Amino acid sequence: MIIFVNVNFINNDCNIVNSGKLNMELDLKMLNEAILNESKDATVRFYNWSPKCISLGKNQPFEDFYNDLGIDIVRRPTGGRALLHDKELTYCFVSPVKKGQSVIESYKDISDALILGFKKLGIELEYSSVRSKNLRYCMNISCGADVSYKGRKLIGSAQFRSRGYLLQHGSILYDLDFELVEKIFKQKVEKNSIVTLNEINEKLTQGAIIDALKSSFKEKFQTS
């Protein structure tokens, strides 16, 4: 079974907007409750961020990202590089780990659901090609199971496992302030390797995207 939490709409748009600190607390609460209850279900939450926030991978030092831009900083439970959360839709997926399933296999299961959801919206996505450069910004890097549009990364995800359960969350870009990202990360952003939904179809509403993703996650995980 799959459960969707905190998905509410106002005028066909999602109104789940929290600070970075609260969003990470809610994600961990989902995971800890699943572990405590020995849940056999998958749980999905969609949300936004306000104010904009930098999230760091679990092993990154805060000192590397102190800035004078007045942007919040929070630590994720998942690994990977730092990411600016601003104009995006974020998903959090929690479920028991299938017996013998590797991190990359479970990652691809979730990516399959994302690809199917956007196909319902007329957008053909694919797995990213592997890029492993020494870059500080998460969207400039791909593990090969991330999701791209015509070779440009659209969705970046990361996973964490604890006591037989996984938590994966990912960032689906609506738009990106390249100048701000370059100020934060002090590296040039590879614009030709990243794409946003506004470039693909700026008329898509957040409500339509979440509806499509809810449907695809049900198809992928309801009986699996």
C-alpha cells in the first residue's frame, strides 16, 4: 500500500510550504514512525520551501557554506552534495527496503515512478548520464539514476537507510537562479546540463504535477 501525506490544494496549487528545518524534521518523522510501527507501506510527501534554503549532505561541514546572503542552511539526513531549495517541488519517499535490494536498485524504482508521472503530462524523461566531477552543487552531478530531459538533469535525489527502511527525497526544478547558485557555491553552474520545468512547459501547475506523480507512484508501488 502507498500513503500520501500533507497534500492539500488551494486553487490547484500545493500549499505545503515550510522552513528547511521543519521540512527535514517532517521527513525524519516519517521515517522514524515507519520504523517504530514496522510499517509495510510506502509513504510519500510533496512540499515546498520558504524561505529559500541550502541543504547540506549528511557529511558536509556547515563551515563550507557560511555566507552573507541571509539564506537558511539545514542538514539533510541523506548524502550527496549541497543544494539550494527555492523554486522547486520536493518529494520525500519512505518505505521498507526490499530484501536484497541495493541502494541503486531502489533509487531506480523511485526514478521509474517519476519518469512515469511526467509521461502522463506529455514529458518524456530518462535516466541521466553519469557525471562525477569535483563540483559543489548537487544538480551538476549525476549518479546515473537521476532523471533528465533530453540529456539535461531535471530531478536530483538522495537516499538514506536506517534499520531496514529507506528515506529518499528529491528536488524537481521549476526554475533556477543561476547567478545566486554561483554566488553560493563559488563555482560556475553548467547551464547546458540542467533543465527546469519552466523551460519544458511553463503552463504546468503544481497541482497537475502532484496528481500525475500520485498516480504513477500508486502504479509503481501499490502492489509491489
